[in-house]
Amino acid sequence: MQNKVNHTLKNSIGRIRKLIKFLNKEEQEIKKEINGIPSSWPHIKQEVKRICTIPGVGVLTAVILLAETNGFEMIRNKKQLTSFAETGFKRSYPVHRSKSSPRYQKKGTGISGNPCTSQLCRL
């Protein structure tokens, strides 16, 4: 019985490893395609270049952000962008200590905002 269980586990682990290998390959191909997008369109290339000047933002993040916000067409100010991405933080002070440093808490419940751009902020 134990031998049968070990054999089944080995088969399952083998299938999981093959799946992980496949998904990693797919991820790399998708990243190549996304990184090739800016070179196809000069106006997008210029926007991506400008967004990439933000520390920590690369081509992949810039292209996804442009796609999710439709090229920032409907975004008129930083407050709208923060609300859209759901990355706003509110400052709160602990009640029991008046001189302690503020704590920052994420606004929202995860229901509002855009989950794709929220995920970008956690990359």
C-alpha cells in the first residue's frame, strides 16, 4: 500500500513540475510580446519611456499600466489615478500614544478599484 502511495505522489509531483515548466515558458513568451509593444507604436514608445523614469517602473509595468488605463485618457489628476489603482493610503495615529509615528493603512476593501493595477503596485 505504501509503495502505491509513493508511486502516485511521484507521478503527481512530476506532473506539477511539468506544469510549472510550461507556465514559466508561457510567462517568458508573454513578457517578450509585451516588451515588444512599445517598439511597434512610436507614441506608445514615448509614453512608456516617460513612465519608466519613475523609480522601480520597467517596460512591463508601464505597458500594463497604459493598457489598463486606456492610455490615461479618462484620468485627469493624480487623485483619480490613485483611486483607480486603489493604492491610496490613509494616515492614522494610535489612540493610546499621541507622540508615536503615524501608521499608514491601505484605503478600500479590495472591491473597488482595478485589481490589475493594484497588483502592479505590489510587484
